[in-house]
Amino acid sequence: MPDVFADLVGQDEAVETLRRAAASAAAVLRAAAVPPATEAAGDEFDATAEEGAGAGAVDPGAGMTHAWIFTGPPGSGRSVAARAFAAALQCAYGTGCGECPGCHTTMTGTHADVRLVVPEGLSIGVNEMRALVLRAASTPSGGRWQVVVISDADRLTEAAGNALLKAIEEPPPRTVFLLCAPSTHPDDISVTIRSRCRVVPLRQPAADAVAEVLVRRDGVTPDVAQWAAAAAQGHVGRARRLARDPEARKRREAVLAVPRRLTGVGAAFDAASALIEAAEAEAAASVAETDATERAALETALGAGGTGRGAAGAMRGAAGQLKDLEKRQKSRATRAQRDALDRALVDLAGFYRDALTMALRAPVAPVHTDTAALAEAGAQKWDAEGALRRLEAVLECRAAIEANVKPRIAVEAMMLSLWKG
Ligand SMILES: [Zn+2]
């Protein structure tokens, strides 16, 4: 296995920060292993600067701390960075060698002291957070750190955020929280949590860096990698899917056919329906397998199909659990639909951005090289102003859905604007 930071594309600055912090955290552990000359302070990180001389190799500017926020646009690698940092903290030999059991088990998701929270629905609830905070307070079994990674901290409910805040305000000495969020805007993360965390900003990786990793790691041919990296607009996971999954390419082509199809009011409504239904189908396919597996597992656990005495009673009690599962699955499906629709809207925005840059004769490469001719025709017809209005219509639609406007209503309004200009 290569170095744990190898998959973090185009983020040299962040990697440098995280390596220094991991080295500082390792020094804290070494210092703790040596009996301190003076009485131990409450917070080990605060104590390192003074103890540094005795323990050696402590970098006071490295800023290891108990709580971190990784921010950046979708696809920039927030959760990849958090997991790599977790591995670096558990690394037995260095700052993320990728070879030792600490690195290896963290990267494969089996380390006993690393917990990864991935919300399946639209939010992370308070009960889940309380249970997590409780377990995170226990002594690390591997003797290093308890690490909690929360992959979408912007989806915390208010109550869950408060439970987390309490833990961050009075952190157990060996617990580290790694939060991931699109930004540190108060809509994404509460100001009080933000004030307790060190922020690691990730940038949108350059297309060349994304293409390079597709070639090196995934064995994609260079020309396909270049195309996919540009089309994915800096989203590494999306680029990999486009390069490797023919279905993903087909869905993208259908989205990019929308501008051509907008010939009247009826066509605009048809295009809206098609876009919504495609997102629903994509989401349904992505959750179907997990849903069926979960349901089968629960039914087996509850003894469904049993004929013995008590089986009927057990099934009656089980109805509640099945209902809970269905609720969770429905919430996950809704999230998957929104994500699929948002990907489609980002593709569409890329098309109108291309038309805009062409109308302005801006010397930048198009996002979608395969529809560049169509974007050029749009640029001729609409001028920069018309292209900009259409781009704004797509971005407004994304914002409206994010603000909980019903997707169909938002998409229909967008299609009408795209048609009328
Ligand atoms: Zn290691």
C-alpha cells in the first residue's frame, strides 16, 4: 500500500500541514511515555511546547489539536484527507507510511480506535452522536488516539451539533475529532464548533492532477483521463466514474442533450420530467442492493419465515423495527436522489459556462469538450448576457433545491428560464 496521503489529489499544502501535525501528535505520545519532570498539565497538546525540550522532536508550530475541520468543494477529497490523517495518527512508524498495521487497518476501515460516521439520510441525529461521543471518550485500545471522522458535519442536526460541541469543548485527552464540511459558513458548521477547530482548506484540484491520478492509480488511458478530469470539473470521484462506468457517461450525455431539446414550453416540461426521473432511477439503482441486503439481514435476525411457536409474536414486535429500517432507507433514497440531481445540474452548469466563456472569447478550456460545438452555437445565438442568464438559472435551481424547494418545481422553473433565456 502506498503512503496514506497518495490518494489526496493536488493538495500539497494540506498534506504538509497534516504531516507536521501527525509528527507532533507522535511526539506527544513519546513525551507521555517518558515520566514528566513536572506535574502533568490537563491538556497534553498545550503541554508539549514546554515538555518538548525533554522529549525531543516536538515542533511547537505544528499545531496538533483535538478537533479539525476539513473544508472544500465536493469531490476535493475532504473525507479522503480525514481518513488519511486518522491513519497518520495511528501510524506506528512515521506519519502515514501506509505499510504498518495502524495505517493499514485505518485505511481499510477496521481500526478499533477509528470511527467513521457517514450519514445515510439527510441528517445525523442526536442519538447517533451521543453514542459516538461516549465511545470516543474511552481509552484507545491501540495505545494511541481515539479518532472520530464525521464525513458530512454539515448534516448534523442542531441537537447532534450540541452533543458534539460538548465533547469538543472538554475533549478526553486522547480523542481527536475530524469533521468534514463544504465550508466554515455558519450554514454548514456552527460558529461555536468552528471556533474550537483547526481548519484545513482543500482546493478544487486542477484537471491535470486529477487526470494524472486516474492514469497512475486506475489504469485509465491518458486521453480518456484528460477528458474525464475536465468533464468532472475537479471532482475526483466523478472523474473516475466517468472514465470507467459507461452508464455514468450515458447519463451525462442525456443531461447535455437538454439544451438542444428546449424548443417550447411543452418541451421544457418534458425535459424537467426526464431529468427528475433519470435522477430517481440512478438513485434507486444505487441504493437497491443495500436496501435488500439490510432487509434480508433484519428479517433473518427477527426469525421471519419461522413456523415455531413464538415466531408470530416475534414478527409483531418486529414490525416496529422494520418500520424504522424503511424510514432510514427512505431518507437515504431521498439523499441519493438529490445527489444525483445535483450532479446533473453541475454538468448542465458546465455547458452554459462554456457558452459564456466562448461568447466572451475568454482563453480557457471548455468543461465539456464533446459539446464544445453546441456551446459555441449557443454563444453565437445568446451572446454573453444570454449565456450568463442561463448559467444563473441553473445555479439558482441548485440553491433552491438546497433550500428545500421541491426538486420538480425548481427544475421546471429552471427549464422555462433556459428556454426563454
Ligand atoms: Zn504506518
